[in-house]
Amino acid sequence: MERALQEERATPLAEARILGVRVHRVGMDDALERIEALIRRAEPSLVITADANAVLIALEDAEFHALMETAALVTPDGFGLLWAGRRLGQPFPERVSGVDLVERLTRLSHAKGYRLYLLGAAPSVAERAAQNLLARYPNAQIVGVQHGYFTPADEPAIVAQVAAAQPDVLLVGMGMPRQEKWAWRHRQQLGASVMIGVGGSFDVYGGVVKRAPKWLQRVGGEWLWRLLQDPRKIKKVRNLPRFAWRVLRERRRQESATP
Ligand code: UDP
């Protein structure tokens, strides 16, 4: 056991630098393997699912940038980030999104009994998400559910409620970067081994938004689907050209630096 733990610590994951921001070059199976290792390690660890927007946030928000460095796992999410990886000669194997992680972890919980806690989204949405996930994976251990619209005054009670449920994995869907900052700030009291920021995933499983058809996901058009369902997301889409431009500038710099 002791040796297994040492081995887990000894194998660093390959990482890319996208505009200086760290993202691991992992696929879904690698990510799940690492998350299971983190559950066994049982020290509070943060997992960030990073898309192009996460990189842009990190460039402007020092606290979030530091979390991207501290996180035990930063998965590549989104068409824009995968494109950037290819352009900068550090390709990612595939997308590892929060929505897919929630489903795969529920399946793992069904098989192995990991304890999951769902925190975030509007009142009743995470409950519905839990019910829908349990309909598919009836033996999954969803040990608690809490919406994400609470005031600072409610925080101590919510943190205590999570801790009492003793989750292995806390899935936090309160939007980036708030969800990561909140989870990390309370990591000692929360007591979960792994905290994962999953953005709007509970809205997907709770039936508030529909996932894009598979063909549209494959051609990288999920952002357009999300935008049509929630026009407030225009802010993120508007950021994409800025991201692409910075990536292309970085690529030109790389080219002129290599003889
Ligand atoms: N949300 C929340 N508390 C808040 C604000 C937002 O729980 O105070 C939820 C919101 O209901 C949604 C999720 O956080 O389910 C954010 O989804 P989005 O897709 O915008 O996440 P992002 O991609 O920005 O991480």
C-alpha cells in the first residue's frame, strides 16, 4: 500500500503550457485513473476542467492562475483549447469536460462505491441531476446535494453539511473561477479528497439545458449549441477570437525562436 502511494506520487502527468498556463495532456481514462489515485491518497486535491476561457481568466486573475498551478489535475476541455494545443505543438489526446467527468464518476461510483456530493446550480436542479444520474447508475453513492445560490452567511452551515456527508469527491458547479476558489478556500473543513469544478454540468443532467447532438460535438460546435440555449454565454464566445489571436502570436514567436 505504502509503495503504491509512493509510485502514484512519482508519476507526474505530461503537461502543456498554453499561453504560459498549465494544462495536463490527459485523456478521459488517464484523468479517471488520476482521480482514483487522489481518492486513495485522501488529501484535499483540486481538479480543474480548463477550456480556452479558463486560460484567459488565469491570465487576468492571479489567484486563479495560482490554482491552475496548484491543482492536482487540469484537464483539457473545449474545442478552442484543443485547437491551441495542436497549434502550439503540444496536442491533447481528447476533450475531458466536466459534463463527461460527472457521468464517468457516477458510473465509477456505481461500480466501486465512491461517495459523491453535488454542490451547485439553481435550487432543485442538482436534486434532479442526482435523480437522473441514479436512474442510470442506481448503486452510485450520491451522499448529498446542495444548490449554489447561497449567501456568505450560509457558508459555515453548507461546509459543515458537506463534511458530515464525508464525500470522496465534491463536484462543484458554481461557475469558473468561483467554484475552484470556493472549494480550495474551504478544502480543510470540507474534508473531500477530490474537489472538481464542473461548471454548468448539473444543468445538463438536471434537464435545464440539453447537450449538443453528438455530431455537433464531434465537429467542435458545442459552443454554438450552448450559445443558442443561453445567450448570456455570448461573453465567453466573444473571448474566443482574442484567445485565438494570442495563440497565433505565440506560435509565430515559437517559429521565429527556432533556427
Ligand atoms: N451558479 C451557482 N451559483 C451562482 C452562480 C451560478 O450555482 O451563484 C451555477 C449556475 O446555475 C450554473 C453554473 O453555476 O449551473 C455555471 O454554469 P456555466 O456553464 O456558466 O459554468 P462555467 O462554464 O462558467 O464554469
